[in-house]
Amino acid sequence: MKKSRFPKGWDEDRVKRVLAHYESQSEDEALAEDEAAWEDSSQTFMEIPNELIPTVRELLAKRAGKKRARQVRKTPMA
């Protein structure tokens, strides 16, 4: 059997907890969570054509890499 691979910061236990959270939610709770996300002014929802998703993910990954590099340069040497 193939070993599962998880994104950085994730493991099997975390996946199980997230699944349990969403599987145990009532429809009303799920709707309230979705509505709260739409009202969160710190996030933006965009409609992106499916064929552009790989390009958008690549751009986000590059930006995150540059941001991490800037943070490392700002960290004082011990």
C-alpha cells in the first residue's frame, strides 16, 4: 500500500479531525460557516476558470516563496 503524503504541517491525525468536523456539522452549521467566510473582510473570493487554476497556484506558491525569503533576510542573526 502506498504511504499517504500530506502538505507541510498536516498529518493523518489532522486530516481525520478536519473530516470529523465537517462530517458532524448540521446543514445550518455549515451554512453559518460559509456565510461567515463571505463576510470576512480579510479574504477575497474570486471566480477563476478551471483551466487557469494551475497557473494561479503557481503564482501563489512563487509569492509565498518570496515572502518567506524576505522574512528570513529580516530575521536577526543570533
